[in-house]
Amino acid sequence: MNPRIAVDALFVGQVARLAGDSRSSAIVKTAVSGRCLLTVEGLTGDTQADRRAHGGSGKALHQYPAEHYALLAAAFPSAQHLAPGGLGENISTHGLMERDACIGDVFRLGGARIQISQPRTPCWKIDHRTACAGVSAFIAEHGLAGWYYRVLEAGEIAAGDWLEHIERPADAVSLAEFWRVIRESRPSLGALSRLAYAEGLDPNWTGKLTQRIEWLRNNGSAA
């Protein structure tokens, strides 16, 4: 993994009603040209419609690899908004993808210090945003969802700042491995345990994974 990459763009958005829908979202975001304060709750000026699924300390900042857009455009030629910022991310980058990034990785970004806490879970809003059925499922199937950070140290950030990798837990789990395991119908208990107890993983994910481990134990899963 490149020890530091530049942030190409920074995006924030406000909750608004989705076009042609009665529901609201902040998936539509606009680029920020200046510096923006990143706190433990997220970027100043960035909001979320459903705080149960988005935002908060475990999902303070969302990063999405710009490289994924070419893959999505090839698979869905008619889809709309397949360009950086199009899927609701806060920061867009080149050079860091799920195979490179690990749960618990710590980075310095501008004046802030941040840690990867969990993958993004794609939802129906992606299909609505792209006006194309199946995009969200494709993203989940191929592990192209990007990831969230928690904020360890608040500070101002901006497009053009360096995202500098400064720490990785021992025996860290890459986001690519995370996706591969959770998508298996009956993963091994060892593989699930490795995910569940990955250093830095959001507690909500730990809870989900330990429940799945218990279910598999009670239903004859291999060790």
C-alpha cells in the first residue's frame, strides 16, 4: 500500500427529498473547495437522513475509491452519476482500494487523525441515485462499497491534503477479506471470529458477527 495518497475531492450534502420519491436522503453531495472541520460526528455541513444507518461516531467519514466508477460504468452503461461524489462519499481518492485497506488502519488526514471502522453497506438509495436497478447488489457482490472512518483526533481537512497511513493492527483484516467472508453462506467459524474481533472494528459489526457465529454453532457449521 502506498503510505500516502492525495485526497482528490471533498464532498458534503444536506438532507433533501429524493427526486420522484417521498423519502429523503443526503446522498447528493457537492464538492467543498476550502477547509472543513472533521469532528467525531463527521464533517461540518454534512448531514444524514437516517442516523440509524449513516453518520455518527462509527461512520464519521466515508471514503470511496474513484477507480470503482469505471467498473460500475462498464457493468451499467445507462446508470447516472457514476463519477466521484456520485454515491454519497465524503472523500474521493485514487490509489487505495479494499484490497489495500484494513479494519483498524489509522491515517493522518490534514489536521485530523482517523481510523477505518467498517465497510459501507450499500442500500436501495444507490439504485435510486443511479436510476438503475442492480447497482447496489453489484457493489455488494464485488465488495466495491468503500469504507467508513471514526475520528480519533478532530481537525480541518481539505481536498489536496495527504491521506497518510501511520498505523496498522497486528494480523489486520483487509476490507476485501471482510467482504469475501461475510458473503459466504456458511463461512468457517474461525474466519468469522477473525472478522468479529478485528482490532478497530465498529461494535455494531462485532455484535452482528458474533450472533452469526452463535447461529452457525447451533446449526451444525464446521469449525
